[in-house]
Amino acid sequence: MSSLLPWKGWVVFAALAALPLTPWMTKYHMLLAFDALLFGAVAMSLDLLMGYAGLVSFGHAAFFGLGAYSTAVLLERGILSLWLCLGLAVVIVGAYAFVVGYFATARRGIYFALLTLIFAEVVYTVFRYTQAFGGSDGIQGLPSPVILPGVALDTPIRIYYAVVLYLLLAYLACRVLVRSHFGQVLVAIRENEDRARFLGYDVQRYKMGVCLISAVLTGLAGALYAGRAAYATPDLMHWSISGEFIIMVMIGGLGTLVGPIIGGAFFILLQEKVSSYVQWYSIVIGVVLVLIVLFAPHGLLGFRRGLRARPRREAAG
Amino acid sequence: MAAVLLPQLLHGVVFGAGLGLLALGLTVIFGLLGVMNFAHGELFMFGAYAGIAVISVTHSFWVALIAAPLIVAAIGAVTEMATLRPLYRREPLYGLIMTFGLALAFREGARQLFGGDMRRILPPIEGSIPLLGMTYPKYRLFLLAISSLLLLAIWLFFTRTRAGIVVRAAVQDAEMLDGLGVNVPRVFTLTFAGSAALAAVAGLLLAPVFTVYPTMGVEVILLAFIVVILGGMGSLGGSVVAAFVIGITQSLLTLWMNPQRVAIAIFGIMIVVLIVRPRGFFGREGVLE
């Protein structure tokens, strides 16, 4: 285990686990920390796709939203087991991601981005207008999910520990993945897809695989989110949310896993703090993004490298 | 049947013409910079709000129709110089992410300046005239006429003027053009300003038909993307044809389906096109594939 997570990582997780013991963690701060870590995990899942396979998905909000709705539909019907909620999210998001991945991975670059975007818009539109899912209001006022018989995920502390555990497991899974042969092939595809193909790798299968894993991890996060927020709305699936996920990855730095976690947490905290002072926080977020692209394209933390730099004309054919 | 079909068909043509103006700017910028401009919908929205501002001062739609595009063109030029120019030699995806940030800031800026509620611009030409056995609003016919004229003017600009040919040359091979002594960054900035002006014209012209609100650009930008892809990225004629196809298809489908089914049907068409023929109707093979 120590090779997967160096001692610094264990220290960080130990600190996160000890955080609720500190006196200044109120209920509000606990839930804010939940959101920060959860969206950090989502950004990390997206980084698997963007940073390692070089595929920019503009449709990750659909995976997140479908996960959230999986939980919401079960909780609404009185099926309270968190494990069933997570299981359903894996099945639903996995099935949807399989279809999207099958078609989208046949294309590269901007076409991949647009295909994921349009598929996600279809999902958004369906949920926005289907009365069985509550239409534009979504499904609200959900009961808390149950981990074990009699133990509900109903206090901020339990909810917080659930996300810390999820983040740890998801991080280890991603780390194993990028260290594996599979992860190395993904990087090879990112660097030169044709060469990877000539070497005999079934490029599309690798791309579909990473799409599926990234989507399912995002969907699980969505399922947890609905358990904490007690609602699932179509707004969670809007393409501007997908854009925010990309922003989180960019803030943290592509292809680093750790960077996007920090990027996601930073984004949530920035949004929360700025929006409590001014109403026009979107301007601040937008300007921060512009400044990052201009002056820190490798992420705020200056991790390694960004997207492959290549001459513009070559890209435009 | 014809009594229902004909006005709906004409609605589609009118909407298609407006959409064409919007998509044309998008496709030129895509051809030049390799960037799908996410902020294009916000420039469209700025056009409508700039129109409202000018009308409130001058009480004239016609003055606004000249002034609003100029204002938005200036905003576009400044934006291009400040944010996109440093990205010329970088991966196009950075441009995508950059314009997403710009769109976010622009949208919120408009909400702060003009408020979040829906506004209306009254049509400058009122009343209807009998046409082909039905009565049709005069303003929509005017909208169709002026959009067609503008599209024709743009076509003449690109085929008959030196400036237009320089822009097309920049789309083809900016480096070569640079080698021939043309100030390419200036061409990019002016083209971006022009594309912003076109978006603004579309926004202002369509405003009396629809309503004006800060997120109106978000609603229309996906449709404009679809038009650009369908026509073939970077293909000017393709975008115009695709705009009419989408406008008419959407308009006719509403006869049989509710709006959300229409939206899904349009997305469905788009997905099929991207899978089967990603270069669209008239795109060059292999562009960014």
C-alpha cells in the first residue's frame, strides 16, 4: 500500500479523518468539506479521462446526475440501503457510459467533446421534462440512506466520513489504474494514437474502458451527493456543470490525480466564499479560469505538464 | 394541412436565417483559431442588451441595429486581443476552456448590469400582411429579408473583396499568409470583431420574436454548434445551408411533437451525423478528426 500512497498521502488522509475532532468544525463546515472532497473526487475521475487518455469530456454532469437520480429514485420509494443506491448507480451510469463511450471513443478531439456534450444534453432534456422524475424540480426531500441496519447516514459527521472513505478508495483505484499496463497504454494513446494502434493495441477498447471507469466513479459520487443533499435535480446534469468539472481539473493540473482533487476542493470553497460576499461570483470564477489558462496552463499547483502543446495549424488540418 | 404547414415552414426559414448569421461567425472563428467559441452565445445576448440600451437612449430600433453590433464588435476585439491572442500556438482545447470562462463572466456581467428578468424589444415594424393565402407578421418578413441580404453581403465580402480573400487565406494557411507579409494577428482580431458583430445583429434581430434574458445565449449556442458541425466545421456555405435545415426541421417537427421531443430529435440527428459523417455536409475530410 505504501507504494500507492506515500506517507504524505496517509498523513493527509489522517488529517482529513481527524478534521471533525477540531472544535471549529460546525455542521456547516462539515457539509462544506463534504462538497469540497466530493467534487475533488469527481474532478479526479475526470482527470483519468482528460489527463491520462487525453479525452476531454463535456458530458460528465450526466454521469453525476444519473448517479444522483439512482439514489433519489430508490430513497423516494423507501429503499434506504446506501449499498443498493450505489449499486443501482453503477448499473445505470455504467450502461449509459457504455453507449456514450462506444460512439464517442470512435472520434477524437473536439468531436469526442461534442458527442459527450450532446449525449448529456439528451439525458438532461429527458429528465427535465419527465414528470415521473419530478420534471424541472427534480426529486426533493429524500430520507437519509442507511449504511447498516439502524445506522443511517444522517449526521454531518457520518456523511463526512463516508466521503473521506470514498475519496480514499477512489484515489487508490485511480492510482492502481494509472500505474498499471492499462494506464501506460492510455498515456501512449494520448501521446500518439496512431502509433499505439500500429503497436497492436485495440485503441478504442482502451478508451472505452477508461470512459467507463471514469463515468462510474463520477456516478458513485453523484449517488453519494444525492444522499447528502436529499435531492436530485436536472440542474445537476446541465452542460455548464460539465464545464465546471473541467475547470476543476484545469485549476489543479492535468494528469496528476492529486491536482484535480485540490482543484475541485478549491473551486467549491472559492464559490462558497465568494458567493457569500458578492452575488456576482460567476464573474470571479470566469476570470479565475481565464487567468489560469493564460498564466498557469499546467494548473495552479504547477504540476508537470498540460495538454500536449502542438502547433495550431497542424491541429486545424 | 397547408394552412398549418406553410406558416410553420416560413417560421423555420426566418429562424434559420437568424441562426445562419449566428453560426457563420462561429464557423469563421473555428476555421481561423480552431476554437469552438463558447462565448459566442453571450455575444448574441450582448447584441440584444446593447440594442435595449441604445433604444432606451435614442428610441430608435434602426439606430440600435447599427450601434449595437459596433459596440459588441469593440467588446469582441478587446476580448480577442486580451485573451485569445496569447493562445494562438496552444492546443485548441485551451481556447475552448478559455471561452467557457469568458461566457461565465459575460453572462453574470449582463445579469448585474441589466437584471435577471425577461425583457422585450418591440418590433419596429408592426402588423401583418396577407401572403400566399395567410396573414404573416411583417417584422418576420423583414427579418428574413435583412438576414438574406446580410448573408449575401458576407458571401460577396468573402469572394469579391481583398479583405475577404485575406481572411479565407488565413483560414487555409495562416503561416503562409504571415510569410507573405500580412499582419495575421490583426486579421484574427478584426475577424473576431466581425463575428461578434454578426452575433450581435442576430441577437438584436431575433429579440422582438423571442425574449431577452441573460442566459438566452446558453439556449441558442448548442443549436449554433449543431449547425456548424452539420454544415462542416469551417465551411461557410455549409453553415448557412445547415442553419436553414435546422431552422426548418425544428419548426416543422413542432407540428407533431412537444418542444422537448423536438430538442431530443435535433440532438439525435446531430449524434447520427457525428457518428456517420463527422465532417458534416461540406466539411473537408479529416479536419480535427
